[in-house]
Amino acid sequence: MQTPLFIRPLEAEERSALEAGLRSTSGFTVRRCHMLLSSADGKHTTAIAQILRCNDQTVRNAIDDFHQRGLAALEPKSSRPHTTQAIFDTDRLDQLRALLHQSPRAFGKATSVWTLELAAEVSFAQGVTPRRVSHETIRAAIAQLGGSWKRAKHWITSPDPAYLRKKTGVTA
């Protein structure tokens, strides 16, 4: 069982800001104010959690956040990741380009047309990516290469020496 956690004693302006926050249009702010004022009134975190139908740890997090940031804890923090890691660096982009310039049949697939899902599957199987990536990641990588997945036929070239002659329409 966790030890009881209560909010520190509130100053007059903090209490009035919390009471004003109960009338906010933001649901996040209203819930936080309710949690903090209930804790200031002496209610345990488990009792507050039952009233608000949330987890005890949610109430504890709100109290800890208030202790760290003060009234700024009434506004939600950004949910954006702190860092992003690009899967496709320059070397992997080159490997992806080389992979897409081959037929999927060279990798044991039953089709001759690349799809984003198929490219993601094969790039992982061939070690181009360290983990299975989404089709959106493959689409973004192709965009980095200057291509568009909907018009792959315009930027994919063939190793066939007669490819350009065939593509320009000798048959036309």
C-alpha cells in the first residue's frame, strides 16, 4: 500500500485560481482542479480517484506535477515525443532505393508490383530497417528520395540497358 499523498498547503491566490479553474472550458483543467482541491480538503488519493473514476496514480501524478510546476500544472503538457529517431539515414535510403529498383519477385513474392506494406516487409527482412516499420514510414522515405509511391513507375528505373528505349515508346 502506498503512503498517503496530499497537496502542500495552498496560498490564497492558488486556491482562487484552482476554484476558477473548475469553470474552465478545458476538461483537463477542470479535472486537475478537482483533484487538487479535493486533496487540499484532506481527501486521500484513492477516494479522489473513485469520485473522478480514474486511477489512483493519475491523482498522484497531478499532485506531483502541481508540486513541481505550480499552477502551470493546470495546462496539459505537449504529448509530442521528446525525440524522434529517423529510421532512414542516407545509407538506408540508398539501400531502400536499390531494393525498390528490383522486382518483388526477386525476394520470393508473388507479385511484380511494390506496395508500401510489401516494401516495409521486405526492407525489414533484408535488414534495411532494424525493425518492421509502417507503410507511412516507407512513404515518407520515398518522398525523401524525391518520389511518390502512387507514381512509382516514373522514378523507378530498370537495370536493363534497353530500358530507356523501351520506356520512351519504341512500340508506339
